[in-house]
Amino acid sequence: AQSVTQLGSHVSVSEGALVLLRCNYSSSVPPYLFWYVQYPNQGLQLLLKYTSAATLVKGINGFEAEFKKSETSFHLTKPSAHMSDAAEYFCAVISLSGGYNKLIFGAGTRLAVHP
Amino acid sequence: KAGVTQTPRYLIKTRGQQVTLSCSPISGHRSVSWYQQTPGQGLQFLFEYFSETQRNKGNFPGRFSGRQFSNSRSEMNVSTLELGDSALYLCASSSTGAGTDTQYFGPGTRLTVL
């Protein structure tokens, strides 16, 4: 069965600092991984997705993630944090049931950005 | 293209009542999935519909049900509401819901059960 674990429920960085949000996956088949962001009182917005085409995936708003099979990781990074990046971030893996997909989410990491 | 829309955005109900939530997918998308988000349990998959058929179901009691119409719009119903049903209910649409199809989420309906 597929699962994801997000290390750190809260991360705090200074504006302009590196953002690193950690995600490790468990999967018996090649995983398809996603990062979503949720702003207060909103739904989930897709940041980026990994579907085996390239190990370094670039997403929106300057975020990127690198798939590392040897470490079973898919960490999300951004070189320089902005105040507007404050939100909750979810890592997710596709679980296929009968060929149809559903998303299995991590517990989320709340990112705080301070001046 | 317009995104996924959900109505209503907020609902307040009392225990024992029932509620119906609505979701309109992105135009051309035929798969609609529903998720429940709570502080304690996080994001959990409820069920998925495609061409008016439920193809996939999560581990929720039978009080939670859904349906999909021929225009791909979907409704979710919760009967005999319990306090623990208070949550943000998110709808997601994708083109086919198969393989690695990406799911796009709506803004959610926040249900409060008193």
C-alpha cells in the first residue's frame, strides 16, 4: 500500500530564507507524487507533480521538488521564501484501486514566514 | 476554463439532520472525487464517480453517499449527522480518474454540526 510521511508539522523560516519541506513515501510500485498547497479557508492548489518523466520537478510560485528513489523522498524546496508562501503544504501519492486513482495525503506541514 | 465549484461554501446543521453538498467539475472532466478534511484525521478519501457510477470508495460509514449526474456534476449526502462529521469537504475533478490523472480541487464546503 502506498503512503506518505511529512516530517515536521510546523516549519518557520525568515523571509528570503530557503524553504525545505520534507516528504517520504512508501510504495510497492513506482510512485506518482504530488505537492498541494492550501491557503486559509481555501481548497487545495496543485504545486507540482512527479510522474517519472524527470527527477527534478519545477512547479508554480518558484517551488521545485526532487524525486530520490534511494532515499524514498520527494522534498519540496524554494530558494527564497516570501510572506505569501505562508500556508499548509500537503504531499500526496496516487493509490490505484482497480486502475482508478485516489490520493493518499500526508498530514501536512504548516509553513510560517516571518519578516 | 472555470475551476471546480462547490456549493454551498458554509453550512451549519444540527445532529441527526442530513445534508447535501454539490460539486461542479472542470468542463470536460468526467471523474469527481470527494475528500473529508479534519484536524484530527487529515485528508481522507470518501469516494469517486465516473459516468454516474461509483468506482472507488473509502472507509466511511453508509451514512455518506453520493451520486453523479449525466453532466458530471456530483452531490454528496450525509444522513443522520454526527458531531464528528464537522469538516471541510473537498471535491476534486480529473479528466478520467485513471492512472496518473491529476486531480484539481474546489474551494470546499465547510460543514459544522452542532
